[in-house]
Amino acid sequence: MSIKQLGEASVELPKGILRQRWYVYAIIVVLVLLVLVLATSIGSVSVPFSTTFSILADKLPFVDITPTWSVNIETIIFDIRLPRVLMAGLVGAALAIAGATYQGLFRNPLADPYLIGVAQGASLGAVIGFLLPVSWNLAGFGLIPLLAFVGALLATTTVYLLARVGKALPVTTLILAGVALSALLSSIVSYLVISSGESMKAIIFWLMGSFALSDWSEVGIVLPYVAAGVVVITLFGRMLNVMQLDEEQAQQLGVNVERLKIILLAAATLITAASVAFVGTIGFVGIIIPHAVRLVWGSDHRSLLPLSVLIGAIFMILTDLIARTILSPTEIPIGVITAICGAPFFLYLLRRRKKAIF
Amino acid sequence: MIELEMQKVSLGYNHHPILRDMNLKVSPGELVGLIGPNGCGKSTLIKAFSHIINPMSGRILVDGRVISVIPRRELARLVGVVPQIPLLPSTFSAFEIVLMGRNPHLGLFQSEGPRDWNLALQAMQKTATQSLADRRVNELSGGEIQCLLIARALVQETKAILLDEPTANLDIGRQVEILDLMKDLCRTQNLTVLAALHDLNLAAQYCDRLVLIHDGRIHAEGKPSEVITNKNIKQVYGAENCVYTHPVNGLPIVLVGAARK
């Protein structure tokens, strides 16, 4: 038994019910920053950790460090590597929290951010973008990301409309409609890919995901989506816990279940769509990171959601680091690395801990 | 304190009515028992009073307001429900399940504080479940879960409580404890209680009023001695001459099989 004291009220709480302590978050946030600086300093031109740290610190407001480095190094660190690393962190965070949200909402451990058509919709949009003989740039959105984003939203909206029965949205119907539409779109994508001729390699590379093209303008577009989505989703952690009972009990405990579904589906789908539109349909992160967080820190959504954001960011930054350095100067598609590195680690966690997590 | 009321309500699923033209009123401080054979619609009625299903026709009123215009969160502060034993997710502790009863009292930006924890611990004491607090709910027995769900409804601090077979999995000692608790809440806090009960004897002993449902209608309604009669029991359950009078308190008791010899 642990005792929690707050002013006059002293409550003896059963052990194991306290939420994560603040220092768990503090340590992980520091870890995210360290990984960020580390990943920024490693690359084809190796920059010492301390120099990278100074360059980045110099960019912060109210910090002024006399440069001991060349302008070239600063360009590499700040204009080339940092946006790429940030983008990896953002996408990892987005996919992880979207996965945790879908899993909680559907009460299904196999759910991932692509379950209701985002990935296949984005893929079809992107492939069409590759095959069209035009290119343009609309407010920072290139043709391919724009079509991928629109495709992802069109696909999920279709699934949503197909699955809705009156005012209600039965979860099983939603999943089945998602699987069916994804299969349909996937077959169209496959056909387009094999008949795409010389752009085939570029398309396949896009489908497996890459951060190679990420720059500041893309970070600027994705960041607001991810930030807003993360804030909205984490506000509903307690209600997602109540949803784990079943929809009937959740309603009797004051949760407006249908409204909650729409808010969370919209938020999770938007951040997923914004992410995959720029970097391709990176697999594995969205399903595995939330489970890894559950294995280590438990299943309370109030800690699961923010911790998935942080761990997802760390994981994606590190896998992108491996993807661009291990066979340098060749890059490996990130989707390959996420599974190769992530699966064994996840299986290790799974074996180590036998407690029910879902 | 609130009143629950049905005016000419028909209830059912997929346009197939189970209950027709129900007129029913439960007043504050009253413990009303719903009795009737399996599948007669007791649970459906409880779902209607917690707005899980909408009536096919008629009006359901909670505190004089049509139930469908009351927001979920507000309704959950007025009416608490103890469902029939559901499957509970194995990841939560008993204490966490009870604490979920505070959900309708907490805003989006709030989380539970000492007052909520105290309420939960008190409710667990009242239902004799405090020793289970840190156990995972998948390790608990049906009866223990039933008591937890009652604790959760108490933590909800509602003005009415609906119970669906609250004593079905309890031993005789626990049955008496739980119904004593409900009766006490009715008397001291003017709580409105509507309980679907299978056990006719418990229903007769504890309820102020009984509603006997049969063939989609209210077959009989009134004091236990007016509802549990040889005639009604024969018509509804097909058992003959099995109603006796309790030797001490004079309430009806049902002894099946005793009339054979």
C-alpha cells in the first residue's frame, strides 16, 4: 500500500493504481532530445556530438554561442539533417498514438493506423501522382503528397460512410469495411505498380517509406496536424479507459460513445494521413509501439497515449538513422528497418512479461 | 431526488416489440422490483431507462424530462446502472473499475483526486470489496464482480440506481447485505431504486412495490402481497399453489414443489 498525501486529505491507495510518475516522462523527454541530437550528428559527414549540440542550441531563442564551426557544417546539420530527424520523430509519434487510439477504440490488439483504409488510399493517391505527367506545388504540398493525403481521407471517409448504421458506427462493421476497401484499393495499386514501367522503383520505394526528401517546409505542414491531433487524443485518455469495458457500460458511465468514436477516428486518421502523405506507408510502428509501451508501463490510456508519442518518436528517429547510415551511401527503405529492428525487440518484451496487456 | 417514469412506452429490437404500452412510475425513496420469467423484457426495460435503447413509441421521463434530450454525462450523474455480469478487461484492477464511476463527474481536463479515491474506497467498504482493490478483475469471481459493479454505481453518486439481477451470483449472506444496503439508501438518501430480480422471495422481502411482467405487458403491480398470489404465479410461471405466508413478517413466500403432496 502506498500513501498519497494532498493537504489535509490523506488517502491510502491500493498499490499499482498510481499513474506514471512525472520523472518517467521527464527521463523519456530528455532521451528524445538526446536521440534527436545524436541522430543529427551522425551521417556521411560526421559531426562531433558537442558541435551538433552547440549548433542546435545556438538556434534557440536567447541562446548565443560563438560559432567554432563552418557554414557548411551548419547547413548540413540545420537545413538537411535536422528537418529529416524531426520529420521521423513526428511521424513515429503520430503513427504510434494513432495505433494506440485505434486499438483502444476498437478494443482490438491487432488494430493499426492503417486498418480503415488510410494506407491503401494514400498509396493509390501517390501512385496516381507518380503516373501523372504533371507536377505542381500547392502551398508546400507537392503533387504526390497532396494526392496521397486526399486519397487517404477519401478512403477512410468511404469506409466510415459504408459502415455507419443510422447514427451508430458499429466497430466490427467499420473494421470489416476497412479491410474490404483496403483489399480493393490494394489490388488497383498492385496493377498500377506493375504496369508503371520505369517509375516502378520510385513507387515501390515510396510505398515502403522514406524520409530522404523531408525538409523544413514538410515539417512545417505535418507539425500542426500532429501537435493538434496528439493534444485532442490525449484529452480523451480517461474516456478510452472507460470504453475498454464495453460500449453499453461506457454510455451508462457518461461517455457519449458515438461522438467519442468520431472525434478520435478523425484525429487519428488526420495525423496518420498527414504523415504517410509525405513519407510513405511505413508499417509496424503503429501496431507495435503501443504494445511495447503497454508491456513496460501498463495499459492505462492516460499514460499509454503520451508515452506512445515519445517512444514512437525515439523508435522512428533511430530506425531512420540506421536506414540512412548502415549501407551508406545507399538508403534502405525505412519500412524494412522498422520490422527488422522492431520485431525481435518486441518479441523479447513479450517473452519477458507474461502479464495480460490487453 | 428524481422520479423515473414510462408513459405508454413500447420497447423492442429491430421493429419487433418486446414490451408494449408500458405505464410505470418509480418514486424517490422507493425500491421497486421487476419480476417476470426469462426473456420477458426486464433487462430491456433497464436499458431503456439508461438510454441504451430508444423506445419505439411513448415517452420515458427522468426527473420529468424526456430521456433522449438529457446529455449522456448528465444522465450518468442522475441514473446509475449495475449491469448483469459483463466481461471486464483483464488490464484493470478492481479499484480502477470502481473509480470509473467518477467519470461523469470529471471534465475533459480533470483527473481523479483524493475525494474521488475516498469515495471509491468507501463504496468498496460498503460492498465488502475493499480487500480486492489491487486484484486484476479477470481473477475475480462472478459474485465479487457483481459487488464491484454495485460499488461503482455508488461512486457515481446518482439519484437513481437500476440493478439488473444484482443478486444472481451472490451467496445468501451477500444477497442480504446488498439488498439491505439498497433499502438503506432508499430510506436515508431518498434514492430511487429499480431492480430486476429473479428470486421472488427476495423481491417480496425487500421491495416496496413489485411489477410483474408477462407477455409484453405489466401483468400485476402493487405491494408484494398483492402481486405474489397463487393466481398470478400460476398464470405467469405455471406453478400451482406455491405461495405461502412468511410466519414472522406476513409477507408472501414462494415454495415450489411443496404443493405436490
